[in-house]
Amino acid sequence: MRILIYILCATLFFASCTVKEVEMPSPAPTPEVPTEEEMGDFTLTLTGERSTRATTTVITEEEAQNFLITIYKGSDVYRQTAYLRDINTRLSAGYGYKVFAESCSEDEAITVNDGWGQRRYAGLSDAFSIKAGQTTAVSVGCSVANAGIEVVFDESVPAYFTTSYDVTITEGDRTIVFDKITGGTEVDGEVNQGEIAYFNVDEEGKHTITYTITAVGPKTLVKTGTMVLNKAKISRITLNYERSDFSFVIFLEEEDLFMEDYINISADDIKGDDGKTESNTTHDAYVEDPTSVDYNDYGQN
């Protein structure tokens, strides 16, 4: 009897439970792969600012091939960053493409050359469209995207501070020291340039540094100051020691930096990664040889 009551209760319990069907999410639709007829190409021109003054840099073809290229569609990255020499110039037909070009990344601009950094060029193209079966010309205007600083010591500095003298800039883990080896010198008005340290700038094109001047000789001087660096300019500090005041007189001047030349990159220059290879060749003029050859004997001698 107890067994029958237990079976009856168990039956009622399971009957009271309703099975709720779980709705599985639908698989994401497979993106359509465009056909060859729906593809187009683009050619790229890197242009720079032209100037008749200040410091200019001519970008060679080899240097241009090492530019980093990122392709956007709208605000989204459409094709990941790659060297110009490796990019695939074949895109799906559509609107709103942009090309961003840079000579190096922002991180490399301040870490290479043992932390001194390097000049960085960057630029973004206007929006363009790709039409099926056609080639679109795209131009990217590149300019200097970071700032530089150089320190020059007047001959009065080593003449008095015979033990040591330097200008130190410290930012986090990065320390830049301008001394008698890395700093420039000025003797009788002639400047021998030293190292240049590069810094990334903010959205307003500025970067503030704090520097410390330390000089040891018959007298020890320590002086701390700040300076605002500006995009596309080298700020040159020239230190002159005035013994009458026992202090440094600091002269500051800025020099503009430009990327002067421009490089045209055509479809023949860029080898895409779509598995196709284009070849453009020339040959000497064809000259007919009247000699008759028996094909049974050809290649036997």
C-alpha cells in the first residue's frame, strides 16, 4: 500500500511540472563574400607640405613603403594596420572609406633610438568610394605629428662648469639627458647640433615638459623649469652662463618641420595579398633569325 501511495504522489508531482522550452539563439548570418565583379581598387599618393624655409625632409620610395596604413569604413577599422608595401588595395564596392597613413606608431615615436624617439608623419585621407571594376585615386596629406626639443650649450658653460653639466627631462619611465655628449654646442656663434628628443602631443598640438639643469664646477647650480612644445616644431634651448649673475640665460627658438616631397604609389608599386601578381616588362627589339632548324635534332648537340 505504501508503495502504491508513493508511486501515485510521484506521478502527481511530475505531472505538475511543466517543461519550459528554451529558445536557442539563431546563428549569425554568414557575411556575403563579394564577387570579383563587385570589387574595385585604389591607388595611393602620400603628399607633404612644401616650404621654402626651415627644416624639410624628403621621403624616399623605400621609406614610403614602410609607412603604416589603416583602412577605415566610417568609424570602424575595415582593414587592420599593415605596411604600405603589404596592403591589399582591392576593396568591396562601397562608400565612406578612409586611409590613415603614419610613418611609425605613437609608441615607436617616443621609444626608438634608445628612448630619444623619432619624427613621426601622419595623415588621414578624405572619405572616398570604391566602384566595382574601377580604380580610385586616393591622396593622403602627411605632416609632422609630434614635437622635438634640442639643447645647445654655449661655450661659456663648459668653460666654467668643468666637472659636469646637463639638462634632464623625466617623464615616467622615460629619461632624456642632454650633456656634453648628446647636447649641441655653440662656439663663436657656430652651432653644432646634438640629439633631438621627440614627444607626442595632445589634441591641441602641445606637450608640456619639465626640465632640470644641473651644472657642477667652482659653483654648483640647479635650475628647474617647464616648457611647452608645439606640434611640427623643434624647440631649441641655448644655455649661456652669465658669471656676473651666477645664473643661466636661456634662449629659446623654434624651427618648423616639414615633410616636403610627395610619393605616388600606383597599383604597380603595391603588391596586394589577393594572390594575384601583375608584371610590367620591356624587351629589346625583335630580330628575325632566318636559320632553319630540324626539330628532331634540336637540343641534341
